[in-house]
Amino acid sequence: MPREKKTPAPKQKRGKTTTKAPRSTRRSTSPPLTPAEQAFADKLKECLPQERLFVRHRLAGRSQKEAAKLAGYSEKSAEDMGAQLSGRLRVSEAYQAGLAAAGFGPQDVLADIQRLRTFDRSQIETEVHEIGTVVVERRAEDVIQEIITKERAVSDFLDELDVDDEEIVEDLKGRQRELLRERLELQMLVAVKGPDATTLVREPRTVTKRVIDYDKARELGLLKFIKNVRPTKYGDIIETYDWMDGVQMAAKSAGLFVERRELSGPGGAPIQSELDLSKLSAAELAERYNRMLEEDDS
């Protein structure tokens, strides 16, 4: 019997089979605009393309002329166009809305002025304790006794020292010589001025200082009130804005500083108001006319 031919099974590809995950159809969403940012976006839409560029460059700190040039106007017309654009109502409103969105609106500025008016340096200061020295006046005899006690302590330490470190030994002997020199000077002072002689000595003291706490200032949002920091070998000298600056700015914003000018006529006399000639009679008009002629002749 004829043999049946077997059809070979299809070969499978070697390797791991991977299934591709479907691409996500979700798009990354940006955070929602604040009311101030939305108001700025709405005002900006009302402007023409060049006006929008002008507003954005003004908000970036450019002058009117520079912003006009960056908006596409020529060097020759940039200064005039910058003034014209700033005078347009929709451009001015967009610029003010941009300031408000960036936190520089009128209300924000007034709030900062109020905070400066109530600002005090003590709000960002903290106390630190350091070991310092003070100069005090003492009886020479008392200081001599203290020096003698120190000399005995150094001498006893040298006798009991069981080391071969010559450097330590030399340091202790040097200290002995310093104490001896101090004692002899004071003893000569007492011999000349008597037992009530006094001397000035330095003594250690704990000194309390008030310094600026940068962490506290940052936490309270008051770093902007630090005007200048000047480092010295004794520490930083920190200059802060004074509350009087805030008072003056607040008074100006409230219109409390009104300039008054007193106007007067020649010789300090009151200014004559304009005369209504229609109310004068014919005789009065003739008299005034003749007086004017006399003044011209003179």
C-alpha cells in the first residue's frame, strides 16, 4: 500500500511573543488658570498680534521703545509707537491684567506696602549666645594670687607628666614664663602704687547677640525686606527697610501727600479775577480805556 505523505506542521518562530499595549489616548492636562491668569488671557485676546507682543515684552521688563522694537516696529518709529501702544485702552488693560496675574497688581502692591509699614526687624531676628571677653578693673593683689595658683598648677603638671613629647613640655614651660612675667609686672605695680592698686584684665563672658534668622525670614516671606548684607570680619552687617519707608509709600498711595501752592499777584497782593466787561457802563469802560493809555505812555 502506498504510504501517505504527512504534511509538516508550520514552524513557530522562536522567541518571546510580546503584545503591544494600546497607546493611551489621555493627554497631559495643564493646571487650571487662576482667575487673574484667565482675566489676563481674555484681555490679551482682545489685542492685535503686535499689541500682544508689545504687552508681553513690557511685562518682561522692557521699556516702551524696546518692547515696540521687539514687537516688529522699526528703530525710527519704535519710540512713538511705544507711547501710542501704551495709550491704547485694550493694551493698557492687558498690561495691567498681566501685572495682576504675576502678583504685581494694585492690590498686591498695596498689600506689600502695608506689610512693610508693619514690618519690624525683630520679626526676623533671633538671639545667639557666644563666648566673648570683657575688660574689667580689679585689685592687682587679687590678680597676683590667681596667677600664683596657675603657676603652681602648671608646675605640678610638669612634675607628674610622664611623656616624651618635647613639644608639650616646651608649651608648658612657655606658659610658666608668661605667668611669671605677668606676676612680676603686677608686683611692681603694687610696689609703686600700694596695696590698693588696680589693673585691667580680660575675663570671659557669655555675650548675647541678635542676628537675622534667614530661615525665619524665608518662612514669614520677609526676605524681600532685607535691603543689603555687608560682610565684615566681625559678622554680617544687615540693612533692612525701615517702617517709615512703608508709611511714606502708603501715604502717597492714599493721596495724603498733596502738594499745595499759594499763588499771589505782584507784591504778594491777591490775584485779580477776570473782569466781565459786559457788566460795566459806558463811562466805566471809557475810564478803564483812558487808564490803560496812560499806563502805556508812562
